[in-house]
Amino acid sequence: MRVTVIANCQARPVADYLRLLGRDVEIVDIIITHLAKESDAARLESAAANSDFIFAQLVQPNYPIELVRSSTLKERYGDRVLLWPNIFFKGQTPDLCYITAASGARVVGPLGDYHSRPLMDAFLAGQSVENAERGLLQGDFDTSGLTDLVDSSLDELRRREQLCEVGVTDLIAEFWRERRCFFTFNHPAAELMLAVAGRLLSRADKPPKLVLQGSHVGEPLSPFVPPTWPAIADALQLKFPTSTSSRGVPVAFPGGRTLLGSGAAYYSSIDLVKMFFHCYEAQRNLLSSCRIT
């Protein structure tokens, strides 16, 4: 079976797992949604002509690049298109957010584009590094409403899955307290992407020939592993191991700029707060009138 995969950062892992689980599955092309351009139309047409199926992540009708919209794909390629949702869940990392300046530039730090809202709030409140870390470890921030956030995030994913042939909300709803399903809200663990790949194959009448778990394949979407503050773990009753240390990237400040390095960097809670505060100070001009999502 020959397949083209169209999706965000989850595309390549899912394509790899399709090959593994299907054994004789050939990936014709992988088109990354947020990198696609209208000039890729000929590339997509060629891939589609040589594919038995197009496994595509759900894309809304107002997405600026028409050729990757789900409605467009369904209209052009019909039943050969099998949709799956962007695997997104805020329930295990409810404090994580993006900070976007009025100019559209993203504020960055040791966790890339990701930020811990109570940590950022501590900086904006003028706290010292030491007091900010103490507050994060002791839970001096609001954790009310986290259960509602979990429910609303699951409900949103269920709504998206109504438009798809394949989904994984059932697995997230069953296991999110017992085991890590996500590293960040849009970086799922391998276990979920394996499930998507297996269910896509079954929907295409080619059931998986292997039963694999995340331990078989590693974690391709774990470059950022943020800390879990104890108050959040307690409020959500998380039962899997968590840590206040984190995995991110090194940061340098040449000429006052904030430059993210390559490779991994590991931060204790105090080191993470120090580095974020340094990053926020260096990007203070972006924090005025910023948008937090």
C-alpha cells in the first residue's frame, strides 16, 4: 500500500509508524501542513496520483493554504482521503502557553516557544528568581479550574474527531492520569501516534502486522519536557512520575539577542527560572501588548 501523509509535526512519526506497523507500506510523500505553499499543488497532485491513500490531519476550511484543507482534499481525492485530528490536549501541561508579541513575533526561552504561565506571571509581578521558584514549588498560584480545562480540552478533541475517520480521544480520556500522553499540549507521546497509525491502517483495510508500544520506538516529539509543578500534579491527581526539572535547549544572548541553541539542555527548577527571567528581560519590548494563548 502506498500512502501520502499530510500533517503538522506529528506527520513524520506517524509516517514512520505506518511503515513499521504495516511492514510493506510505502510512504510516497510527507507534506508538512504549516510549511506547505500553494506552489506545492503539483507536488501534491503527483503524490496523490501515486498513492492508494492520503492520510491527512484535519485542517479547517479557513486555513490560508487551500490545497491542504480537508474539504479540498476530500473534494479532489474522495474516499482515498482518511482524516485524523491534530492530537492536542492541554490536560497534562495546563500551565504551558505561547507568548506572541503585537508584531507577531514569538517570545522564546529555554523551552523554545513554550512558557509556564505562573513563571511568566512571577516575572511580570517583579518577583525575584528565588521567590518565583519558591512560589512555583509551593503552589503559590491559582490551580482552580484545571479539571474544567481537562474536560474542555477532551471535548474539543472529540468535536474535531467527529469530522475524522480516526481518533484517539478514548485513549487519552482513559489514561491521561495514569501515564504521560503528552510532553507539551501538541507533542504527543509515541504511544498515541502509534495508535493513530494503527487505526489508519485498519480503516484502510490493512490491519497492523505488529503490536508496538512507545518503548519500542523512542519518543520523537520530546525535545521539550517541561517541569510539572507539584500543585498542578496534585490538583490533577497525576499518577505517573513527574519532575520539577526539565529538558529544553541552551540559550545564548549575543548582542542582547535571545538565541536558542541546538541540542539538549537540562534545567533544575531554579536554573529554569533564572534562564526564563533572563530571556524575558532580553525580550521585554515584546512583552508589552503581548497575546498569551
